[in-house]
Amino acid sequence: MYNLNLALEAELRKLVEEEITRLKDNLANGLSVPDFETYKHQVGKIAGLQTALELCEEARSNVAKKY
């Protein structure tokens, strides 16, 4: 079961990191950001996903301390 959890975490982290990269690329090319509100929304999504990765690392650390 532990290996399955590690695989799930690794896959989720990979998907989140890919989404962050996709959103950053969209911001960099500028074509998909027609106005400032859209820009702020995209930046907020990136920040939220980065926070999710940080929380995932914190959860891993907390579990490691318990077991």
C-alpha cells in the first residue's frame, strides 16, 4: 500500500508541475491573456498550485515523523 501511495503522490506532483508550466507558458506568450483580470487569475492559479506542492511536501514530512 505504501508503494501505491508514493506512486500516487509522484504522479500528482508531476501533473501539478506540468500544469504550472503550462500556465506559465501561457503567460509568457501573452496571446492567451487578453486583459489584466485574466492575468491576475492565471497568476493566482499558479500560486495556488505551488502552495499545493508545498503542502504535499509538508504532509510527507509530517507522515515521516510519525512513522
